[in-house]
Amino acid sequence: MCTVFFLLGVYTIRKPESTAGFFNKVGSQMYGKKIADRLYSSRNILWAGWAFAIFTLFTAAQATYQIVHAIVTGAGN
């Protein structure tokens, strides 16, 4: 699951205009065009992409640490 979110973040970083266009189209149906234009600008989407990528790396590292720690210490047996 972390891989999917990481790849979504990378795609958003590489193509913020495309991602912003998608969210703007979907968001304008919910919020109206004026608010969606402000919420889903390319700049805001780019920041979200970086947050997705960095957050998922930390989450994956923490999950890997928990698994390795449980194996090494024999926790759960």
C-alpha cells in the first residue's frame, strides 16, 4: 500500500498540472469552480505530492523496522 501512495506522490511531483487538472475537474463539481481553482492549483498539488512521497517513505521505514524488530526479538511467539 505504501508503494502505491509513494508512486502517486512521485507522479504528482513529476506532473503537477495533469494531477491538478484532474482534481480541479472533480473538485469543481463538489465545491464550485472558484473554490476548486484555489484549492487544486498546481502549486498546492505539488506540495501534496512531496508530502505523499516523504510520508510514505517514513511509514514504510517504520513498518520495516517493526517487522525486523519482531523477528529479531522473537516478539509474538
